[in-house]
Amino acid sequence: MKLEDLKFTTEEEVMFFDTDCGGVVHNIAYLRMIETCRTKLAGEMGMDLITMSKTRLFPVVVRTEIDYKLPARLGDHLEIHGHVSEIAKVKFWCEFTLVRKGETRPLIKCRQALALVQMPEGKPQRLPDEWKEFIVD
Amino acid sequence: MKLEDLKFTTEEEVMFFDTDCGGVVHNIAYLRMIETCRTKLAGEMGMDLITMSKTRLFPVVVRTEIDYKLPARLGDHLEIHGHVSEIAKVKFWCEFTLVRKGETRPLIKCRQALALVQMPEGKPQRLPDEWKEFIVD
Amino acid sequence: MKLEDLKFTTEEEVMFFDTDCGGVVHNIAYLRMIETCRTKLAGEMGMDLITMSKTRLFPVVVRTEIDYKLPARLGDHLEIHGHVSEIAKVKFWCEFTLVRKGETRPLIKCRQALALVQMPEGKPQRLPDEWKEFIVD
Amino acid sequence: MKLEDLKFTTEEEVMFFDTDCGGVVHNIAYLRMIETCRTKLAGEMGMDLITMSKTRLFPVVVRTEIDYKLPARLGDHLEIHGHVSEIAKVKFWCEFTLVRKGETRPLIKCRQALALVQMPEGKPQRLPDEWKEFIVD
């Protein structure tokens, strides 16, 4: 498997609770949609939620960069395309593009850096050996 | 169509953002899951989100009763079964049962009363004529 | 101290993230405001958050009833008045009224039943002995 | 008034709804705390919520960068220090540092770029003339 195979697409329909009185999706709501995509992506990498809740070894967001390009609205059907873009020694980066279903124009672009953290101590761990084949720096 | 045909089932996988530091799903998160089910149920009744955002005639929650019976946890696959239980002149009731997928034991039971409200004035409207066949009081 | 002294008032200013595209506060957002009031009220009863996170004995909501009477809007200054209304053997009830600051007309009325639960086992405990003086049934 | 005077500090106490089952504050919850600070900061710049909801001219987040350095926990008393760091022709930047009350070590650092957008058309506007004195590029 190659780095570019570590990808996942999720779908969302914009609900009332996603919007604000500006008439569009609230900026924070997109991050919930991105977390759902990221969680499924982590599952592809062997870190499913059930395993995590037992081992308490969690991928923790250490940095988010998000660009709000165009607004989504109530009832929009959205796709969130996520992929792993870089794996280093103690953190890895994921990238997300949010589009209206069937369109290619990005509404939202987002990059997140994650570390594997052993809870509840909060100690960051080295990324797993089996990820070594992906390590690019 | 009969009242008992007005039903919808949605599925959710419990994400980190749904949980709290008690280790279980936070009581407020279930109401977001219920809203998603209710919105799909409203779609079955002819009130889809796109139409609503144009007409600005919205089904508004006027009362919620919710019983928290058993907790859901990170990674649980949940089903939310919703149905319309009563249609009166100016409000209607929906009922929701949340279970773990493949189980029947309810984790959450919820009833919500809704009114149709014309926004932004906030004026409640009579329920539509085509719902008359369902009116039971 | 008497039961009617177990009360607390919190204040909120309605933010964008509290509202939805209907132009008013979203029904779920009020429950976050009520939780803040309830948490302060619990502090009055000797259950502050720091103690709870150590003992992992948490007051858990087992039922919510909430009536949405009038909508709040962006920028509104709100007061949430909470009090304990009943203490039984294994659960107690709190009541909340949400008003615009300086007004008495309730926008929201809410009752919640709580139990003390030992986490992570999820076992409900008898209410503390020192609450006996309040026990009314 | 100088650019460095455009600042505001808000306080938060970490509630259950802010945390997740990792035992710490969820990454998305900090953005709600930052929005509250940013909204008060906007008030300092003449953009209070009541005026905004009338004119429907809103400061809209166009980019967020946030670094999660150290976790906050249930019951922590937090301070969010916000200030305007740059005002350009069509967007301005705010910076936020989140600390435990009485400490200086940052838990969270965040920068946000905002544009003034006329809703519901979504058209970005030039920043107001009275901000000219602050314009640095």
C-alpha cells in the first residue's frame, strides 16, 4: 500500500444544527464533518475507534489549518475527501477537501497534523513501525 | 398512507466529539442524532430542507422529553428509529428510540412536539391540509 | 440551608454558534446554557467539577423535559435561573427558566432529573447522607 | 487608538460538553471559546452583535490556524487573550492565546483571518474607512 492509498470520502447533508443565522454553515461545524472523515481514515490505518477506546492510544490533532472558500447551505449534500499527505517520526498530516456532491470546486480546504498520544498521561508516542514504509522524512 | 408509515431510521457511529470525559456519549449529542432522524422523517412528510430554506416554513421543536436509559460509547454503531405518533391541528409529535445496531434494548427514548412556523416572523401555521387524513384529534 | 436556597443564575450572550439559519437560537444550544447553570448549581451542592473529575462520581442527566416558548436571537443577553426542586433517594430534579436579562417572561422552561453515577462502571449511587435534610419523598 | 489597543480577554470554565472521552477538552470546543473572545473583540471595533444582526454585515472567518500545545481539563478556569494583529484592505487578522487563569504558558495559539461579508449575498466588502488609521499594508 502506498501513501496515496490512505484516503477516505465521507458524505454529509447539512442540517439546521450545522448552520448559523448568517444563513450558511457555521465555520466550526465543518470541523465536525472533517473529524468524521479523519476518523474513518484512521480506521483505514488500523486505528479504529473500538481499538482506540481499549488501548487509549489516540491520534490527537496538534495543528489545524482551514480555509473557508465558499459557503455551504442548509440541505446541501457534501463530500469530504480526506487523505494522508505526509508521515514523519512523531506526527502525520492529513488533508481534506469539502465539495458539493458531484462538484469539484472546493468549499473548504483543511490540513491537520496529528500525533499518537497515550492517554490519560498525554505522552506522544513514536508512530508505529508498520508505518515506516510510508515515512518520507 | 397511514400514520404508522411516517417513519425513518438513521444510523450513526459515535465519534470523539459525541463523547465527554465521563467516557460515554454526552447527553446533548443524542439530540443532534435525533435531529438528523427527524429531518429525514420531515422529508418523508414533504418538508425537505431545500424546500424549507426557500419557503422559510420550518418545523420547530416546541417540546422535547428525553429519557437517558443506558449510555452509548465511542465507536458504537447506533440506529435511531423515528416515527410520527400524533398529528393535531397546530402541532405534531414524533417519537424516537435509539438502540445499538442489531439490538432492541433502548438506550434513549425521546418524544418531540413540533409546530410549523413561518420565519422570520415566528408565526405558527395550521398544519397542511394534506395531513388532514392523519389528524386524530 | 433549605431546598429553595439551592439555586443559581448564570448569564449568556447569544453567539453565532448558538443560532441556526432560521434566524434564532437553535433548540440544542439552550441545553448547553442550561448545563452551565446546572454545573454551577451542582457546585453549590458540594459537587464541583475538580472534585468530580477526581472521584469520578458524576451527576448524570436521566431525563430532560424542555419547552420552547419564545425564541432568543443573536446578541441577546440571557439569564438562566436554576434551582433544585426535589430530592428523592436516588435522583433529584432541577428546574430552569431562561429569560432575557431584565425581563420575567420565560423563553424556555426546563426540568431535568439527575442521578449520581460512579464512572466508568456507570453504577447509580444513593444520594449523599448530608442531602437527607432535603429529602421530601 | 492604536492597533495594539484592539484586544479583549474572555474567561471560560471547562464544562462536560467541552471535553471528550480522551479526558481532555475536545479540539473543536476551543474554537467556540475563541469565537466568544473574537465576538467581544469585534464589539470593541464597533461591530456588536445587535448591529450586525440588523445590517447583516458580518465578520466572516476565512482562515483559521490553530496549534494545540497542551490540553485543558474539566473544571479548568481558562483565559482567552485576543487581539487584532493586522488590518489589510479586505481582511484582518486576529490572534488568540488560551492559558489557564493566572498562568502564562499557552495551551492553545490561534490566528484567524476575517473578511466583512454582506449577507445573504455573501459579498466581501472593503474594510471601513475609520479602520484606515490601522491599515499597515
